[in-house]
Amino acid sequence: MNNSKRYYQAIEALVELQSELKAHEHNDARATAQIEMTLANHAPLPEDVLFLGQADDGLPVLLNLLDPAPGPLLIQADGGSGKTEFIRAVAAAIELCHDAQRVQYGVVTARPHEWTDLPPSPQRIGIFPLGERICFDFILSLNTWAHSNRSDQSVILFWDGLEAVNGLDMEMVDNFRWMLLRGPAKKVWPIVTLNTGRAHGLNSWDGYFRTAINGLIDEPLNTLVKSNWPYPLQGKRLGAPRFSMQEGNSHMQIWMPRVGAGSAGEMFKLSVG
């Protein structure tokens, strides 16, 4: 093969690769397009708040990362109600709104494949499969960091599946409990999901949460944080996950886009109790 032919083959390969890269970039952009548009309506947001969606009055729902009073957040709902989709959207908002030196996040999950469609991000410490050594090391190192943290940086710990704790190493569980109790004061914010259909045997965890995001729940007795919401919520899903946010005797509906290729906006009802 002469040099001229090799050159043309290399150019053809480069053109093909560039097309694939552009397609990938397009998919990445499409994956976050909805939430980018939503965030643009509220820009600029303060650097020390976490975006949790848009209320039905058009205002953003924000968590002040400098105020530990709300404590860790519990997202409790039945399976398939949109808990993971919600925390994925919060994670995407972190990537779009925050510098990695200010806010980072890590994900602990039994289903790491649910996060593989998101592009790499400097704000993301990692996706850590529950039960694996790398997950134990992450929780241990995060606990150590929190004990000595004097910086302006916050770390969001997405723990997708509280129901898995009963099968974990006790040292890891103890470190996790400490972060639920002391984390927000040390700028480590656990945001934890719970499948209420698998909440049996978790009653000892109810004292760790004051703030809950309540979704589709067939049996309210399975919730860890009780709500005065009368739970007609499970009646109609309207094709979208729904959550309610409770403040005193009132509830508010928020809107939070889903994140992913081909995603469309979804209605959530978010809840603090």
C-alpha cells in the first residue's frame, strides 16, 4: 500500500470518528437539555444552594448547603415511582450549576448501570456499587474527610436504596449512620432513596430523617417519615412520577426534568416533613 492510499484511508477514518463524536456530543446535550432550560430560568443561583426543582408558583426549590437544619433528605416511594430519576436530575443540576471545587457528589447504588448513560464529570466522584470493596472505601474516606472538613466544599452523597443496609458490613453501616447524624453540619449531605415496598425491618432508621420527599406509596405505614398528606397521591400517575413536599400543613408541587437521552420534562411533587 502506497503512502497516498494510507493517507486517504486515515482521513476517511478520522471523518468517521468525528461523526461518531459529534453524535455522542449531541446525545449528551440532549440528555441535559430540559434541565439546562429550567435552570436558565432561575440563573444565576447562589453557589451554596442545591437545586431541587421548580415549584408550581414558578420559583426554584433550593436546599441551603450552609444550613444543616433540614438534615439528610429521604426520598420514599414505591418501586418504579421515579426516585432514581429524581436524584439523577439533582446530580445533573450539580454538574450544570457548580464548580467541582465547591460541590461534588458520589452515588452509592445497587444498580450502577442506571448511571452509565451520563458523560464524565469533574463534579462526580464516582458511581459505587453497593456491597463492593470500592463502595466501602468510598464511605470510609468520605467519613474521614467529613470529620476534618474545614473547607467551603460540600459533598452530596446519593444513596440509592436504604433497604440494602441490612446486608452490609457493620463498619460501613456505622460510618453511614454517622454521616446521617453529623454529615450536613460537616457539609456532607446524604440524599437517600427508600423503596417503601421493601421497608420492613428499617424502623430503627426513622430517627435519622426529618425531611422527606414522598412519592407514590400504596401503604403509608411503610414510610419512615410520616406525613399528614392524605395519600390520594397513588390514584393517578398521569404518565409521570409525582412527589409532594410537606411544610407544616401545606404541600407544594414542583417540576423537575428527567435526565437522559430523549428525556422529557416530568412533574414531581416534592415533600419536607
